Amino acid sequence: MKVKLEDIPVQFHAMVEIVGIDKFVEIAKLYGGTNTYIPTCKGIFRYARNREIVRQFNGVNYGELAIKHNMCVSNIKRIINENNI
């Protein structure tokens, strides 16, 4: 059976425009009927930034990383400590 855009509730049309009907149906199969949290872009980028900071850390370059990522040294240290480095 072929699913059409008109078969999908209006509040999901923007998502269908991004992922397409076939992928939306796959998402519905996995998560349909559940309350699913989708993180904000800000949160996703923060995780990516923190991963990059940990990758770039050489044991002593707190100040360099703070400048590079426009952060204070204490936040760089917190990120490093949270990752058990």
C-alpha cells in the first residue's frame, strides 16, 4: 500500500518534507505511539564540540582550547574532567 502525504497528520508534514515519506514510515514503525525526545540543535552541537575538545586535549593545553572554542579555561577543565581525562 502506498502512503501519501495526506495520510500523515499535518503536524508531521515538515518532518516528511525533510526525510521523505518512506523514511518517515520507518520512523513511525520504530517510535510510533511513544513520546520521543528530540534534542535541540544547540545540544547536539554542544556534544560535538565537547567531543572535539576531548580529542584535541594533550594534557596541558587548557588555555589554547579555551581560546579556540571561545570558552573560559574552567569550562574546558570541566569538560575534560567529565570525560575522565
